[in-house]
Amino acid sequence: MSVSNRVPDTLKGPLGAVSLGVMIVGLVVGYIFTILGITLVLNLNGIEGISDVESLTVVGAGVACIVVGYFGWKGFMGFAY
């Protein structure tokens, strides 16, 4: 029995909307952090004093946000249909 079958029908719509919101926010924030981290690693911006470890931490946070966005998408697909 899947999770969407155990959730009452009245909650499937709001859970699908929340999952869609998590997906959108996760992908947007993840994209921003990932691109910012890559530019920090390659020294493409004018910010000085940031080490490679800190830059890779920003990239890792971006990838983690993208993964959260993916799970938001999976949640949306599970509750919307």
C-alpha cells in the first residue's frame, strides 16, 4: 500500500501543492547556490577571501537543495495523481 493510498482524499490536494512548492523552491535555490559555488571555485566573480573548501560547501548545499527539489517533484507526482 503506497503512501498516497493511506492519505485521506481531502489532504491529497494540499499535500500535492506543498510538494510542488518544495520542488520549485528547492530547484531555484539549488540552482542559485550551485552556480554561485561554481563561480566561487573558478574565481569568476570579484569576491576575495573565500577558500576552495567554502566554495565547495556552497556547491554541496546547492546540490542538496536540488535533491530536495527532486523529492518534492516525486511527492507531487505521488499525491497529484
